[in-house]
Amino acid sequence: MNMEWFRDLSITILGFVTTVMLIFTSILVYRLYRKITKVLFLVQTLTKSISNTINTLEESIKTTSQNINDTITEIKDSINMASKGIADTILQFQEGIKPVLSVLSIISGIQNGFHHIKKMFKKECKQEGDAYE
């Protein structure tokens, strides 16, 4: 067993470790994405529920007084605009995070690979330096 064999073995092991880390990181990112999607869906459902509750309240108040009706109409418009803004933001966030997560997982894998290669060469340099002394 000469030095080339150890070098090839370390490169092979590094490749396997990098692949496993990339798969592990991808799984973690995917699970995080699924949880975020669930939370965003729950927020959107809550927003719709609040909007429905306000519409019911508006119908009760309309029968009571015309002055209150004008105020409720203004409040409804503001809430509808806010809920549309929230819904649009949620949809944009969902669509925007998909490619970012893929890119981040690739960058993380490459960074881990470079880190391990750097460590491997530092150890190799120290071992060669000890041999000359």
C-alpha cells in the first residue's frame, strides 16, 4: 500500500461523506419547507376565518344602525386589503423559497466538501513535514 492508495481511499471516503451530508441536508431542508408550508396554510386559514367572522358581525350591525354600517364598511375594506396582502405575501413566500432552498443546500454541500478537502490537505502537509525532520 503506497501513498496513492491512501489518497484514493480518502478521496473516495470524502465523496461518500459529502454525498451523505448533501442528502441529509436536503432532507432537513425539505422537512423544514413542509413545516413552513403547513404553518403558512394555517395562517391563511386563520385569516379567512377572521374575515368570515367579520362579515357575520357586519350583517348583525347593519340591521341595527346605518351610521355603524358606514364605519363597518370602511373597516371591512381595510381588513380585506390586509388579508389580500397577507395572502399574496404567503403565496410569494412559498414560491420564492423553493428555488432558494435548493440553491442553499447545494452551496452548503459544496462548502462542506471544500472544508473537508482543506482539512485533509492540512493533515497531509503536517504528516509530510514530520517525515523530513
